Amino acid sequence: MNKEVLDYVIEKTHELISAPSCSSEAKIAAQTWLDAIGTEEETVETKRYIEELEADVLPIDGLIGFAESDHGIQVFGEDTAKELAGHAKKIKSAGAISCDCPACAAATAILEKKDLIAE
């Protein structure tokens, strides 16, 4: 992986880790990947990191469904869940295919480079 791509992915990885919406599993995978850069474990951890990111990015329909569900209302509160569902529907109508929260946005940006990362 060239230095420019590596620097970009490192930056987005730090954004991911800092995102309040980032899952604990993604934070662990991200930090493990950062720690593995330049070591013999880098290739294995890169693969694991990509797999975790692919599992964590929430498809837009999943976000809408969760925000409108009883569980989503319990998690976010009725007003926030309604706002989140409305926002998700709006970005879906504009072409979004996944959640645009800070964690999903960072993960998506990293995944856009996955072919260059996994070289």
C-alpha cells in the first residue's frame, strides 16, 4: 500500500475510533490494525479490519427499520428515533445506500480503498 493511501486510511481509522457511534468491535479491530502496521501481522489484521468494517456499515434500509422499531425508539427516544428515520429516508431518496453517521461514514471511506489496502 502506498504512503498516501496508508496515511488516508490511518486518518479515517482515527475518525472511526473517535466516533461516538462506533461499535466496540470496530474500535478494537481499528486499533489492532493500527498496531499491526509495519509488522508481520499487518496483512492478517488488514483482512480482519476490512471484514469488521463490512459487517458494521449499516445499510440505509436497516437504519430506517431500526429507527422505526420499538427497540430503536427505546434506544433513541421517540423524538430522536423519528428524526433519525426521517433523515435516513431523506438521504436514501438522495441516493444514500448506507448510514451516514460518523462511524459509518469513516468505515465507508476506508472500504472505498479496500482494494488498495489489501495489496
